[in-house]
Amino acid sequence: MDSNVFSLLVGAGAAILVIYFIIVVLMIVSYWIMFEKAKQPGWAAIIPIYNLIILLRTASLHWAWVFLIFAGIIPIVGFLAVWVFFGIIVSIRVAKNFGQTGGFAVGLILLPFIFYPILAFNKKIQWTGVLNKKDVEVGGEYKEKKEEKPAEETKEEETKE
């Protein structure tokens, strides 16, 4: 009887491992396609830490936020900070930059293994965010620059009036 229980547990463990492997491959492929939609290198999806930097870029956040990972060393509080930032804030910003609503952002937060593939494989969902590294401050968001016309164009417009 003990060998039956053991073989059942081994079989269940193997099934869980296969399902986990399938989800990991699906997420890597989804990130790859999502990064390419955001005009970033798709291969970044398979490089640890660098994929988080690119994810922060797709969320229009400064790359220095990646150091928040080290807050996970602090028991409970650090884990919550990392989860709130990478799990919630980044997901909301990614959904916004792909032109999606708050409901889709909730889906990215609660069921990322379903909604990131939707984001990646749906041809109707396109990148609408901003990726100008020069407009970023370490504290947070990209700043929208007002397009300034060259002095020659403004003079020409004034003379026409």
C-alpha cells in the first residue's frame, strides 16, 4: 500500500511539473511577443533581471525600480512591496500602455498566465505607450514633452498672420 501512495505522489508531482513548465514557456513566449510589440528586443524575455528592466520600460517606468527586488530580503514587508509594485502597479501601467482598461489590468494582476498571452497574441492590441528614455526621472513616470516648433517656423506663422 505504501508503494501505491508513493507512486501516486510521484505521478502528481510529475503532472504539476509538466503544467508548470508549460506555463513558464507560455509566459516566456508571451513576454517575447509583448516586448516586440513595445519596440523592445524580444530576446530580453529569456534574460533574468534584464527582462524586468524591459518590463519596466513597457510600463513607462525608470529602470532603477528593478532594485526593488532586493527589498524582498526583508521579511513580509519586502515581499509585499515587491508584490505590490511588480504585481499590481507594473501590470496596471502595462495594460494602460497597450490601450487596455482597468478590467484588463485586473486580469493581468490575478491571472497573468491568461492575460499576458491575450496581450501578446491578440493582433488588435497594439502598443500605445511612450518609450523615450531621456524623458524619464528616477522617481517614476515618463514626462510628456510638448512639441516645440523651431524658431523659423514660428516666425513664418507670425508673418502669415
